[in-house]
Amino acid sequence: MTASNEYAKVGEFKPMDLLAAAAAREVRDGDVVFAGTGLPMLAITLAQNEHAPNAACIYEAGSIDGRPIDLPTSVGDARCAYQAAKAGGLFETFYGQLHAGYVDLGFLGGAEIDKYGSLNTTYVGTHANPKQRFTGSGGNADILSFARRTVLIMVQEKRRFSERLEYVTSPGWMVRNWPNPEYVPKKEVYGKYCYGGPTACITDMAIFRFDENGIMYLDTVHPGFSAEDVKKNVDFDLDISRCRGETLPPTYKQLEILYNVVDPEGIFLP
Amino acid sequence: MGSIKQLSLQEAVALIQDGDCLAFSGFTIWRRPTAMCYEILRQGKKNLHLFEVQGGFHSEVLVGGGAVRLWEGSWMGQEILGKTGVNLSRKQVAGEVIVDDLSHGHAVGRIMAGAVNIPFFPTALAMGTDILNPEYDGFAKAGLRTGAYPKIPKEKYVKYKDPFYDMGELLLMPAIKPDWGLVYAPMVGDEGTVRVLAQSYNDADVIKACDKVIVIAEEIVPDEYLRRDPTANIATGYEIDYVVVCPWAAHPTGSQYYYDTDADFLRNFNATTRTQDGFDKFAEEWIYGVKDHWEYLEKLGVKRLETLRASQATGYSSRVKRGTR
């Protein structure tokens, strides 16, 4: 690698590059990461090529710590399993890895998010009259419930940052212990199985984190956006008092890795 | 020495009755028994109950074609090739398919319990979510949890306090034992041993959980060959019931070491079948308008199929253009 660790200037990177770099910074060396298709794949692969060479990646279809030489486009892809330590199935990933307590970090997205970091990936509308169905949980609910830390990747829109989710697919820091409809801390429901929860949310405008009460606050804004811009695109009362300033741009070295090593085919980085 | 009972695609599908509960091999857009699903529509099956750890192209086809009444599973879509299952979405909104949502962990536990013949599977995954909201229990709301339906448990789940190690409250998820397992495998031995060539997904569990299993394979190979490496096999011959041989049977989903997913086909399916009219046009062109699977393959053409053919070194195609560079 010849490129430097200096930060690229505005205009020298695309929005997707900044998101990939920001998501990669959430990966710690040695983490066991449960990742999905798209931006999470870019982030974990970038991190492995830079500051986290000992991070291991699990893809839910069954590959454990693969070393893909070509970027996968699906978590069931043979590319995920190339040089994997082992390849099994979903019982291995969801029970042998996740329920067993090995997973440090998850990456997830959703159609809607609330201030506790709960996600909706199921439908909008009511149960009797759904307006639009999305994918459903897949592993979303499982990963958010059991990973020690989870990074949520969202599009910043007022209707997506909701005061109240139409369907809670995946549990944030406050949940309902059905059949009781009251919100209670996650710990009360999960007990000894409460390993953690959502720790960051990365959008196209900002990065959010969660305070000691499990409530989302604004941490940094991406270059070109203000805290007020972000607040206008959130439906709940957002705490912006702890905003630290601007999100760090990608470094030249990160850009070189992203375009030459991680995604040279231009699958997720056009 | 074991043996296999080989059927034609048409004969195998004719065994499935209206209203039966089906489960499938594969994962999203990989190793799905697509040719069997096309034939299910050609034979006009109705009111099927699908249990899916997660759905994909094969079940979007069954749902879009009006063969499905009940769908339970955790997910429906084509991954990045079409982010939601547009046919299930349309049918759920229209009230034509009754949907009951699970998480992956819940569905995996249920099929595993069915596979090993235990009535339930304990799990702490996905607690505190609307998946467990009694008001959102689709099958209960439809009056199906009465005990009168053998493939539908009387409760969606039960909470149970660990009596052994004080781990607190967990969920007990009911086993599922579908009527039919429709399983795509690249290779089946002449004594019925089944091999897959990559991640095993839930295929072995589906084979054991289902009352009857039809394996649709690219080819039958000598069992002697598969038995040189028993660790690579997922099922023994006595766990399966029927074998259908059908090359490219998983297209447009992928089969590692045989062919890649047909991304253009899947993307186009997702983009054009949002409406019923769009689905009907797709089905007329690719399902009802071809007389059998061979005509389907001829319509796809040699160039398309050869582009998808997987490298024997990596298990996937090096000829597919995947990105913009």
C-alpha cells in the first residue's frame, strides 16, 4: 500500500466511501462479526485489510471466518465460504455461534428505527391491514438480540426515524415482554442472556450512539450537514447536545483498499 | 445396499396434494428446487402451506402463481437482487395469503425440533419483539391454532422458566414436520446418499423433519464415489423417498460448483412481478408457455447457461459481470 493515512478532502470521496470507512471503524481487532450483504461486507473487509486483521466474519447461511478472494453478493454465496475455517448451516450460525455467545459485533439495517434502536423490517400498516410488506426478520431480530454490539445502517428520513414503530421486528434497549404491552429495559426480558445491544447508527447524514438509558443521541454529522439538518429528519425528540462535530472522512489508504482490494469489480462502489 | 426410487418431474409433483405443507432446501437464491415449483404451478396445486426458514425465488413463484394459502417463515426476498418479496407483499396486503412471521432463529429451532422428533426447541433469540405479539399471530387470528390442523401448532410459542440452571425465561418454539421436503441437491448417489458442495443451510434438517422427501438432482452418481468422503454428505438414502434427475433444476438460483445465480433473471423477476399482471406475464413466458424443463433450458440458451457455469476451482462463475467495472 502506498497511499497515506491522511484524511481525504471533501470532493475526493463519495458518500458510500465515507459510510464504509465509518462502519469499518466500528470493527475492533479480534471481533467476531456477523455481517450481511452490501455495506456491512465492505466495512468488515476493509477493517480486516487495515486495522482489524484478526476479525472473523460469519455470514448467516453457514460460512465461518471465510477469506473471500471475490466480494460476495449474497450471504449464501460460495464466495463467502472460500478458505473458511468451517462451513455449516444456519443451525451452526444462529445457535452454534450467536446463541452460544461468540458474536461481538453485528451489522443490520431496517426500514424504520426508533430511539431505542429497535428496527422494523416486517411491514408498515396494521396487522389487519398491512400497507406494505418488507422482507421480515431473517436474522435481524436474532442478531440484534444477541450480539454484544450492533451497528445499525439506515437511510436518514423523518418517516424512518419513528417515534413509534409500526412493527418491532428487532429489539433495541427498551422492549415489550409480551403479553405485557409496557416497555421495559431489554435486560428485564433477556436476563442472563442480555449480552449487549445497539451501539451505533450510521446514516447518510450522521452517526448516532446510545446513552446510559439506551436512548439515541447525535454523535457526529457528515461533512456538509448540520445537527439541525439531522434533527429535521428525525421524528422523535433527538438529543443533539452531545454532538462532537464532523464524522472523520475516509483516509487515502482506506480509499485505495476499498477500490483496489475490497470491491475492484464495482459491485457496491460504483 | 440401498436403492432409490426414481420418478419423472411430473410424477413426483403429482404426489403433492392441495393443502399440503411444504418445506424446501436452500438459502434465499441458492439451491432451490425451482423446476419442481414451476411444475407445481403447471399442475395447478392450490392452498399449499409453506414453512420456510426463509423464502426466495422458488416460493415467490408459488405465491405469485396463487398456489399458496399459508406462509410462515422469517424472510422473503432475493437479497440485493430485489430487496423485498414483491409477490408475498402483494398477496399479504390483499389478504390472499395468511402470513405468520418468525425470526431466523425461531424457524431454525422449529425445523431442528421436527428433524430430531422433539416437540419443541428452547431459544432466547428475538425475545421482546412483535414476532411474539399475540395480536400479530397470523395463524391464531385466522382461527388455525385449534389443534384441528396437524401441521399448525396450538400455540405460536410458550414462555418457560429454566428449571435447571436459573437462566430465566426462554421461549419454547413448536416443532414443524411438513408433509413434503422438496430438496435440490447437485448430486445424489445410486443408493440415495445426498451431497451438497458448499454451505449446508438447513437442508439436512428439512430432509429429516418432513414426512416425505423428493430430491431433485443434477445427476445420479455412484454411491461409492460419495462414500469416499462421508463427512461431505448431508443425508443417507433411507432418509429420502424419491429422486428426480433434472439438469439446471435450481435455475435461476445458484448451485455451487455447478452454476452461479442468474442475477439478471432474478432482478428482472423482482422488477416485473410487483403486479399480478406482471407476474402472469412472467409465468406465461417461463412456466406455462414452455412444455417442460428442457424447453425452458432451450429458451434460456447455451450462451446464458455457459456464462453461469461455475469454475471447478472456486465453485462460482468467473464469466458473470457483477459490477460496473
